[in-house]
Amino acid sequence: MNIVSKTLESSNNSLEQHWMPFTANRDFKASPRLVTRSEGMYMWNQNGEKLIDGSSGLFNVAAGHGRAEIAEAVYAQMLHNDYSSSFSIGHPTSYALAAKLANILPEPFNHVFFTNSGSESIDTALKMAMAYHRARGEGQRIRFVSRERAYHGVNIGGTSLSGMVKNRETFAGVMPNVVVMRHTWNPDELFVRGQPANGAELAEDLQRMCDTYGATTIAACFVEPVAGSTGVLVPPKGYLERLREICDQYGILLVFDEVITGFGRLGAPFAADAFGVIPDIITMAKALTNGAIPMGAVGVRDEIYETITNAAPENAVEFFHGYTYSAHPAACAAGLATLQIYEDEGLFEKAAETSGYFLDRVFGLKEIGVVRDIRGYGMLAAIEVQAQDGKPGARGSELQKKLFWNGCHVKFTGDSAIVAPPLVATRDHVDEIIDCLAKTLKEV
């Protein structure tokens, strides 16, 4: 019996040992939903039933499941050099990936720091902001600005920036000096496709923070260009541009959390490109390796890298930060293979081409009675349903389970289904996802 067969046999016999993340463990283990195989646009459950993947795993499998090119690159790298530290020594694959990644980042982003997840990327960006201001002689900039309904991962820094109450209410030991702006969703402006026309004035919340706390105390403003995990809140027209203006005026760093929006999800390499607003720091993960190997990254403007490194004495460590598995050789090989697939298959361009049809089909669900709102941009959309009996999230949880058994995987956050098909999806795949969603929405 091979290791896969043994693993499957063990999973079928006992699920208790695995404390699952972001899961109602008791409920799940009473009626488990297991994926035993995946390929292309599809996954198979423990009963051998086929499901179409409507959320690209967790928004990370942009090129579809089971890409042999990535597996072969990782296998070859593991046989050649399975691990070497990135602390004061290096390996060629990390430099190759950094160069390829810098090539698709907007100018002037020519420096990349590797992490192992989006959460680690956020904490790294927080430290970079602190180090940058200290190197400039402005160590008093200790305050960070985030937003209501923000999701910036689950490490202590990201939890501190979080604007989603369930992600932080249990964890009292968060960072001090974090203040939050209002979110941009307007309950009077529903079923808006693309960027809402109204709401740019909400960016003035950052100006209010400057007026209230002193602009010279603020290190950075963290935003998801499209707030993804909370239910796809697309920025109003002019909103990101105004944040950029305020940051420039007061010397505040603007950080775009592009863990979800990066790598073609919005029909452009990054949301910075899609919206024409260039931040100072971009955090990445998820689709960087097509979900095959855990990896994250932080891209910075040249000035940030140069300011931090040039401030240190000669031959001294400039940035006291990193992880044992930063730039792991296998992850770098997966990243190189993934970026090559995006380039060879023109997946960013394909996403832009498919987006119109995708959004047409998603917004076609608005007449189903249970649907409260629909929002979307590029190949990313949310279908928000009416809360059930005054219990937020209950209907969303029920729908996610029903969808699984109806043959479709879509990630729910609370009562919002977040639809984000792999960028390889055809119109037929989009139809299959939306038809399953329509059927299931009508059942509750």
C-alpha cells in the first residue's frame, strides 16, 4: 500500500486528531466533506463524486489543479537541493524567482522578500514599515491604519489590523496603536458591478486619523484593494487614488494586501495595475505557487529597500527578520513554474477576457429571493444572502455544505459566497458553477 492509500485509509477511520482551521470541528467531523483528488477545474470527494472548484481552492489555484509542470519542477528541485538556509547563504532558484517576480510587479518594485504565507507577508510588511521610518530618523511613526471588515491574515500583526470581529474578539494580546477607517460597503447601493460611483469621500477617514493622532505618528496604511475575505468590497471610484494622495502628503507608506487580488485575479498582474494606483509595499501569497507549496512574498519600492539597507553599518545585517523556510528551494521552484504557466498561457489576459461573461452570469442571480447583494470585479465576486432568523452566517454555512454535495466548491465567509474560479475556466465552466449556485440558492 502506498503512502496516499494509507493516508486515505487513515482519514476514513479517524478525523479526530486534526484540529482544523477556520472550521466548526464538531459539526464537520459528524458529517465530513473530504477532497481525495483534484485535477484541472475539478475535485473529487470521498464518495468519488465530482465537484467543480468555484473558488480556486482558497483563491490560490489560479492555473487549475494538478499542474504537472509545477510538480515536476518541485521534484527536480528536491532531488537537486531539497533545502538550504537563506540566512547569509543562498541558492540560485530564489534569485531567479525574485527576478521573474520583480519583472511583473509595477515599477519601481525591484526587491522581493520571501515568506511562507500571506499572514507572514503582512507581519513582514509591518516590520519593514517600522524599519524604514526608523532608518529615516522618524522612529516616532508607530501607528498603523487599517479598515473595518479588513482581513490581513492571522498572525499577531495581521490580527491586530483585522477589522473582522470574529478574527480578533478572542485574542486580546494584539498590537497597540492600530486605528481603523470605515469600510466602503454602502447598504443603499446594492448590486453594483465593478467600482461604485459613490464613496470616494470615505478615504478622508485617513485624513481624520492624521488630524486626530498626528500624521507624523502614522507609519503605514494597510488596505486590500478589493477587500476579499469579508465578501468582495470593490473600492469606490477615486477612493484608492485619494488614499495615495494623503499618504504622499504626510510621508505615510501605503501597503496593498494583494494576497487575493494578485496574479491576474482582477484581469491584470496586480490590483495596483488594474486600478492604476501604485502603493509602496505589496504583500502576496496564494497564487504565487498555484497553491502547490506554501509561499508568500513582499515587494517593495526601491527606495524602501535602499533606505533600510543603506542605514546599516557596512557588513551588518540590515533587517533582523526572516523565517527558516524563507525562499525554500522547492517553493521557489514551484513559483518559477507557476509564473511561467501564467506567461505561456496568457492567464492574466484570459482572466480579463472571461471577466465580462463571468460577471454577467453572477449578476444574473440577483432575482433569486434569498440574494441580498452581489458585488464583483474581474474574476472575483461575492453573492451575499439574507441572514437566517437573525443568525449571521448560519445560512452561509448551510449553503456551503449543500453546494459541496450538489457538486460545487465555493468558499463562504459569513453569508457571502466568494466566487473566484481558476483563471483557466472556460465559459462552460462558469456556466456549471453558476448553475449549481442557482440550484442551491433556490433550495434554502
